[in-house]
Amino acid sequence: MLRQIIVIGLALFSLTAFSQSRNSNEIIAEGGSKIKVRPDLATFTLTVEKRDTIEKNAIKLLNLEIDDLVKSLYKIGFTNKTIKISDYDISSSQNDEDKKRYTASNVLKLEFGLDTKLIDALYKEIQEAGLKDLDISFETKVSDSLEKATRLKLVQLSIEDAKINANNICKALDIKIVRVKQVLKYKDGILGNPPEINQIKFTPPKIVGDTQISYNTSFDKFQVEDVELEEKITIVYEISK
């Protein structure tokens, strides 16, 4: 009886090993690609902050400077649709003499298609407005539509790179590719059909008095820094000798 159990166990082990041997007839090839993309969006964060010992006065001062700022933005060509309120806050604190001091702040955000003339006009207009308590931060970024379109291209290039790597492996080992078993995209799991991409063009507001603008910032002399995007693809191939 014990001998029969051993024989059956060995038979099952042999079948499992044979099955694994058959399933191991595959190679895995990786491919990757990188592309540098120029950002197509500009974002300005405009923060106005006013302080006073009386809350009502702090709010009044804030509203007056915000009104002046918005008027300057209107002069350039911005509208209510392109000027967004990012944050509005009123807070209080105690000074060294235990007196309350109120701080009123408002944060506006502008996002538009990257345009050096518009950026220059914005800085020039704000400078001429003589706003006292305004902080400005500027950054560029790649829009969602441009990033998706770029990554679609990167995936295609990565697949071609994986194919080249797989063919080199097969040539060196004297084996042949039968078919593709699986395609895996880095972080996103199994790769299916690519989605339809519609790239959106971000048109900057039309600059009022465009022909009268004289550049007085560095944006007409330098380009923004490119952003590097990368994709990796792994392809599992079935092979035969």
C-alpha cells in the first residue's frame, strides 16, 4: 500500500514538472522610452494679504487692493472665467501687548496657455499698478491632454524597444517567437486598447494693446525648462525552439 502511494506521488510530481516545463516556454522582454516635453500651461498664484487691529478695516483694505489687482488683469485681457479664487481667509492673532491683530488674505489663480508676451504684460501691468501687499508665484506645467498624448506615443516607442530586445534574445539563443502572451505597462497593469486622446489647445487671453508691449522681463530671452516623461513596458512572449 505504501509502495502504491509512493508511485502515485512520483507520477503526480512528474506531471507537475512536465506542466511547468511546458509553461516555461516563454521569455520576458522589457522596453522603455523617454521624451522631453515643453510645458504648455502657465500658472500664476497672486496672494494679497492685509493686516489691521480692526477686522472690518483689514477686510476693507483687502477688498480695495483686490479690486485694483482685478482691474489690472482686465486691462491685459483676463476675464472672470480665467481669474479663479483659490483661497480666502480671515484670521486673528495676539501681539506682544495682548492686542488682537486681524489678517485678511485672498489668493487668486490664473492658468493659461504658456505665452511669454502675456507673462511679460502681466508683470508690467502689476508693476505699474503699484500694489503694495501682493505676492506672486509662477510655475509651468504640462496639461493633462498633452501628457496623455505624449504617453501614448511613449507606450508605442516602448513596445518597439521591447520587440527589439526580444528579437535580440531569440537570435542569441536560437529560438523563435510564437506569439505575444501578455503586455504589462509599468504601474498600470495589463495594457489594453489605447484610449482615444483629444489634445486640448490652451489659448491665452488676447492681450490688449499687443503692439504697444515692450519687453522688460527675462521671459523674452529664455525658454522654460522641459519636463521629461517616461514609460516602461514588459512583454511576455511564447517561444519555440
